[in-house]
Amino acid sequence: MKQRLVFAVIILSVLLLPVSMVGCASLTASAPDVPKGEWQVAFQTKVEQPVRMAAFLDETFGVTGGATGAGKAHYTTDGSGTWTMAEDSGGCLYGVEIVDAQTVWVCGRMVGASFSTPGGIRMSADGGQTWNEQTAYKTTPGFCPLSFPDARTGWAVTGGKLIATTDGATWEEVPLPDGATKIAAISLRAPGEGYVLDGAGNLYITPDGGESWSSQSLGLEERYGEMRLMPSDEFAAAAMRFLDANHGLVVLSLAGGGESKIVALRTIDGGQTWEEEAIPAEIGKPYLTHDGMLLTVASFLNIGEITVLRYVVDDGG
């Protein structure tokens, strides 16, 4: 399968070749009171449809999308027992965001011959069955992260630009911070209050829709040496959610120097310090639910394999 070969080449290139070291700010001591718990596998499934991205809201409702015309949005309401393809979702999908069991956003390419309906950014108000063409935004081919705190308010990245909507229909460009390299993940908490993670592991925070930014470093070099965030124009290698100004979670697929791993980093002080959490899954494309309690990982190495993990807090019992 062409898709499998492409991913295999990407993985081998990253794992076998040495990675250049880049400077990062020093990491301060780990946060002392991160909620204690662990990531546990809820279930694992193998799907037949092309999967470039996958997301589960809970252990029953999920959405996938991928390359080619068959990569249109597929949805399940029974925990991956059965999948239904949405004919009007647009093909060749690159990004997904599940707001709730009814509201789902996806983005897909607008050029090429790999789909039979227009792409762009689209919204479904019926759990993925049909997709609203009125909200379509003409995207460029490539990875396009999405973040929607509610049905109509959201951020998206397309063609290297960060864009925002407050009505689900019209979009405006958000000025990116100086020095930000390739965007890896975004998180919008409320209109104008958002977070951008770049490929070098730098976190940028804006309280005012991009008029001003502050920055933090995840300290990836100090923590992981030669391993870096997986580079790609095709898929997500990171996921991020901030629940409030202090509490945030980042999931990263890292590779380099012959090693690879997927990890979670949690902060309770707005990104000043981070605590690592182990994830019992192989590297893949991560997606986090809004509450940060459920993680979907679509494998890089085994195409079509999806692992869904739940964060289980230690109750002290």
C-alpha cells in the first residue's frame, strides 16, 4: 500500500539518521503536585479505511479520515465495531476536532484528484453523517490542526497561517509570534485566548487574539537528547489542551538517534514546569479530548491501528 510505504520511509529516515541539536531554554524543576494517575489502554482497534487522523470523544463515538477518496470522514457510534463513510465530508482529510457527539470539524485538501467532493474546513452538526458546505474554507494541502472550544468558535492552521472564527463561517488571520517555527499543535480555550506549540517545542500563549504573545520552552533537548518531535507535512505528531490558564497537557511523538517514544507532558503552572507521563502505546498521531482524559493514537508503524487510552487518576485507595 502506497500510504504504508510513505510512512515507513518517514519513520526509517527519522530513526536512522542523526538529529541536529538545537538550543532550548533550561527547564526548571518539575511541578510538585501534578495529579497522580496513569494512562491505561481502554481499547485497541484495526480499521480498513485510510487513516491519516483519528479521534475518539469517548469509548463509543469516533471519527477517522485519511488519504485518497476513501479517506473521507468515517464515524462510529459503537466503539469501532462498525464504521460509516460520510460521502459529503470532502476527501483526503488532514485534521479533525470533536466538540461533542453532534459537532465535528474536519479539514481536507482543496486541489488534486484524490477526492470527489470539495475539501476545505467543514462542520458536521449530526455526528458526522452530513457536512455543512457553507462553512467550507479553501485550505492548502497538508497538516491542518483544529481547535474549537465550542461549536462555532475555533482556530485552524492552513498553509502555515493561523486563522480564527467566532461564527463558524467567516475567518480572519491571527498574527503569529515572531520566531515561531512550524506549528505542531494549537489549543484555543476561549475567543482570543489560545496556545501554539511549534516544532522546536516552544509554547506561545496569547490572551488577546494574537496581539501579544508570551513564550515558554518545553525543554525537549534537555529531556530527550537527540529525539525530536516527528516532522511531517501530512499528519499530527503532537496534541495539546489547556483546561485553564495553569493546567495544560501536551502529547508528543518523538524520534531520533535510533529511538522513538510517545510521551505526555503536564503543567499546572501555565507552562513554566512540566511533568512527564508514560503512555503505553507506540508512536503515532495523537488526539486529546477537551478534558484531557482520553487520548487517541493512530499508529505511524501499523497503518490502520488505533489505540484509545484513558487517564485514570489515583484515588489513593
